[in-house]
Amino acid sequence: MSNPTCSSLGVFVGSSKCNANCAHCAGVPHRQFAPKHDGIVNTKLIKDTLIKCSQMGATSLSLSSSGEPTLSPESVSIVLEIVCELSHQYHFNNIHLYSNGILIGKDEEFCDEYLGYWRSLGLDTIYLTVHSVDPIKNAQIYGIKKYPPFVRVINRIHRANLKVRANVVLGKETISCADEFIDLVEKLLKLKVDSISSWGVRDKDDQYDVENSLNEEEYDKIEKYIFNNGFKNVKLYRESLHRDSYIDNNKLTLFPDGTLSNTWCNS
């Protein structure tokens, strides 16, 4: 029997605190296991998991949360400090942080204090979830009163020498067809995001939401648009193909309850 392999590792960090109220939040079921306060980190578990997955072949690391990671900056810092400490022997080529971008766009002092520091510890990209470049619509989908201008969010991330990947959720309440996707991609590229990734909406159990996602014809149109334009930095992850990598244990996630599993979509 061959040794198990792992291409990427996702780690939940921080408390369950969030500054958004998304209708489809897969982090909700995990919040009961998250620390109550920022700065509480099981450092031994994190370190052991990083070493184990690196030995299994993992070269990519993503930091996520059952809430919003930027609201737990001490926890993020602690985890990245551990990664940096281990980097001489267990190195991850890509390290990224998922975020809704709200705090980044609203609090410049936060950006000045943490983004550059995280960059110095190895973080290279902020994975920014984008529903629309219209702040009003984006705020509605996020369930908040106001969302900051995207150009401000992107500029502050770039100012810290970090890249921006826009994560686009495809669904009837967000991007409901290929034409809307194409329009959003063109606007995001003008705003100078470094890359764009997209996939179908998932429910609170992190399962593919067939009822609220696009039909296969729309996915075909999106794939054709990406192919015809020769985009190397715009990707579509189709459920029928992408999920296999999780089933095969190629993508693992360390959940707040200490479980290491392939059931989370850490694209």
C-alpha cells in the first residue's frame, strides 16, 4: 500500500467572530468548537499537523476560519509564526488567507499593523470573497449595512506586497449566469486583482447546493469564455471534477475540533 499524500492543507484559526452575515456560511457548524477569544491557539496541534502534512507532500497552506480570520489577528500571527519557525525544514510554497475584506477596507491601522507583518512571515496572497464589485449589492449578499470600496481593499492588500485572488461564488443569489460572471471578471481585472477563482455555491454543511447553483450550460459558457481568452489567472472549479481531489485526501483541513479531514472545500 502506498503512503498517503496531501497536496494542500487548510487550517481553521481564530474565534467564530464574524463581521458578515452570509446566508450560505459553511463555517457556522464549526463555530461551537472554535476558541472564544483571539489568541487562543493549540500550538502543538498546529505544529504537528504542519509537519505531518508537509511530510505527506503538502506545498500549499490556507488559513481559514469559522468566522472572519482578520478579526483574530493574534491567532493568525501565532500560526504564521509557527509556519515561519518550521520553514527551514518544512516549507510551504504558497500561503494564503481567506477574508471577506471588510476590515481591510475599513481599518487602515489594522492593515498597517498586520498585513506587512504577515507578509514577512510567509503569507503571499489574500483570498478575497467577491459577490459583486457594486458595494451596495455586495453588502446585501454579505448581510451588512455597508461594504467598503473594492479599490480600497485591493490597494491596501497590494500596498503590503500581498497578492489578491478574488473568490467568486456562483449561485442564483450572487452570480447567476455566465454573462454576469464575464462582466464581473472584466471589472475585477480592471481593478487589478491578480487572479480569480470561481465555484458553485455551497450550503451550511459545505455541500454543493444544486438547487441554488448554476445549470451545466452556464458552466459550459464560462469554461468556453476562459478558454477563448487564454486566461491563466481565471479558473472555474466544477463540482464534478474538483471534488475528487478532496475524496482522494489530496486536500486536507484541520478543523476547530481537532479533526483532520478532506471534507472541507479549501480551493
